[in-house]
Amino acid sequence: MEEEIQPDAMHVFLCQNHRADGRASCTGRWDADEALRSLKRLAREAGLSHLRVTRAGCLGPCEKGPNLLVYPQQLWFHGVAPEDLPAIVRRLVELAGPGDPRGEDASPEVDSPPIQNPSKESTT
């Protein structure tokens, strides 16, 4: 067995769960494969080089999906739609802060305030 520190400052898990029995699932509400490709592309374009985006199985709260989970920041994004992805990436850029998020000033313990789903925020 080997142990090492995760090289990425943030890890986004995008639910790809599909339930064949008709119950609520994240992939039943949008094209989860396209969302994964879009999120990876947007993150690359934003310069988030220390962000890993991974497809995940069921994350739990299917009734609130589609769901994204960001670690170690412990952020959940629920009810995500394709048009929310740019706002989510902007939020991840804010969390990453200036410079290399795994650099000498990076702390392994990140204290992030709770946020609302970007698509639900008021523009007034």
C-alpha cells in the first residue's frame, strides 16, 4: 500500500448515476456526459490546473440533482443545469485564489463559506 498527498487542490465529483427503475437520478435530468466535458473544458479555460473533475456514482441526494460535490472545500451544488456551469467555475476560481493553490502558502484545511446555487441567486 502507498500513501500520498492528493496533488489537486480541488476535486469535483459530478454525479453520473442513472436509475433504470424510473426513480429520480442525476443523469435523467440532463446529459451528464456533456456536462462533464463542458465542466472540464471551462475549468481548463479558467486556468484551474489543480482541479480534477471526475464522474461519480450516486452522491446521495438524488431528489435535489443534478449534483456536484467539491472537495476538500465541502461544497455541494444541487439542481445544476448546463447554464450553471460557468458560474460554478467562477466560484471555483474564487476559492482557488491567486497563484498556485497547492503552493507554499496553501493550507490543506480550507474554510469555505456556504454558497447558493449560482442559477438561483438574485441579480438585484
